Amino acid sequence: MARKRKGRDISGWLVVDKPAGMTSTAVVNKVKWALQAQKAGHAGTLDPEATGVLAVALGEATKTVPFITDALKAYSFCVRLGQATNTDDTEGEVIAQSDSRPTDQEIKSSLGAFVGDIMQVPPQYSAVKIDGQRAYKLARDGEAFEVAARPLWVEELLLVDRPDADHAVLEMTCGKGGYVRSVARDMGQALGCHGHVAWLRRIWSGPFETEGAVSVAQIDEMAHSPELDQYIRPLEDGLTDLPMVTATPESAARLRNGNPGLVIARDIEYGDECWAALDGKAIAVGRYKAGELHPSRVFNQ
């Protein structure tokens, strides 16, 4: 007999404005505790010192996490010019310095190399796995290793402010797996002056934005109260990048059991991934084939 989970059976999304100095896992644990939720997870890790949007999935919404992880995300960040660190941010040791400082135009001219389909080498202090071990662990242990370059789609990279000669503020919109620290490092190298991230903030992630997000302080204040429930967004918000088809009560019953079911669809092509709804509630995600949805994920709500 399956062991029953402790806590409330709640599903949806809580969008948190993560503070600096807190890990993404710690934020998830805080949310889970405050809502007394049975199950929770996040869509896209933020570095401990980074701030901004961290979308926390609850219950059945955890099945939609991959769609948010794969969605475009936007970051605002400041590059400290003239210094490279071993972590590519302010947490690390300075390993190289330069008195050279680029002009605004030189920075703008360098950004084109980091837009579009690019190959990016993640930082040595990252969660990338090297022979089964996390890169950051190997780096902390002082082991020598190389991190392979990975493909990344960068939609946009703009210089938005230049507070002084030592700092440049940029905004980047990118796809899954982007490392802002790598952009700061590589831009500094390209400009011949070195660089690392001074601060980083995620502005939005897929459909979730900082506007309307709840702070950790607010979560503490409203913990174990109905007030916090008002901030929970529907599971369906995690599916906004997918087209929707409509199920009938009969087909919904089939889909819930993991079987193909007839759906009403418009502008959907054979093989497209989409989600089926009945009365606005998500039933399943799957592939559309000849008038039917073939489910890959089923939601119990």
C-alpha cells in the first residue's frame, strides 16, 4: 500500500521574488513549509546571490515544470569590468586584473557575438556534471577539469546602463541553460579587460514576472494562513506556451486514465504538443494525432 504524503494536497504556482543569499532549494522548502504542501519544486535554479523570479510549482503543477524550464527567461545584470574571478561572480577570488576599460560603443559592438545560436561554456563553479560529479564540487576540491561548451539560444542582449567605467548593466533574454556569469566572463575576455557578474536579477521566466511575486518576508508573515493561498496561481499558467485543445467529459475520462481521447482543436497540426482542458481545467498534455490527444502527462485535479 502506497504511503500517504503528509501535508495539504494543493496544486498551482507560487511566484517568489528570491532574495540574495538564499538558495533556490531553500526557497522551495520555505514555500512548502508555509503552505504545508505535500509536494513542491522550482522551475530553473537561481544562484544563491541572484535575486528575482523563482517560480515554485506545487502538487500537480510540478508536472508542468519542464515547460517553464524550457521557456525564455530575461535577466538584468551588472558586469564588473577589469577583474576576472574563479567563480565568475563576486563570491570568488580575483584571478586576473586589467587597467583597460572599454567604451560604451566597444561593449555594444561586442554583444553581437553572444546573440542567436551560440556555444557557451558554463562556469567551473556550476551544477554541470563532469563524469557524474558536479563541477562546483570538483572546483572546490581543486581538481583540474574542462567544461564542454553547450548550445544556447540568446534572443537579445543589450547594454542598458553604464554607471561608471568599471561597471556595465545589461539585459539578456535567453533559452534554457544560459549562464549569465559565462556571458560576463566571455564578454570581458573579448574586450580584453576581464569581467565578472557584480549582481544578477531574473526579471521574468516564461509567463511569470517579478510584478505580483511574493517576497520571502511576506511568505513568513502569511505562513499557515489563507492569505498566502491567494497568491497561488493556477496550474494552467505553466502551460501558456502550449496550444490548448478542448476535451469532452467522455474523452476527459479516457485521458485521465492515460488513454488517447477525442478533442476539439483549432490550428493544431498532426504531432503538435498541446494540452487538453475541460471547463478550463488541464486534463493532460500530449501529442495531437488525427483528432485525438495522446497523453504523456495526466493531471489529477
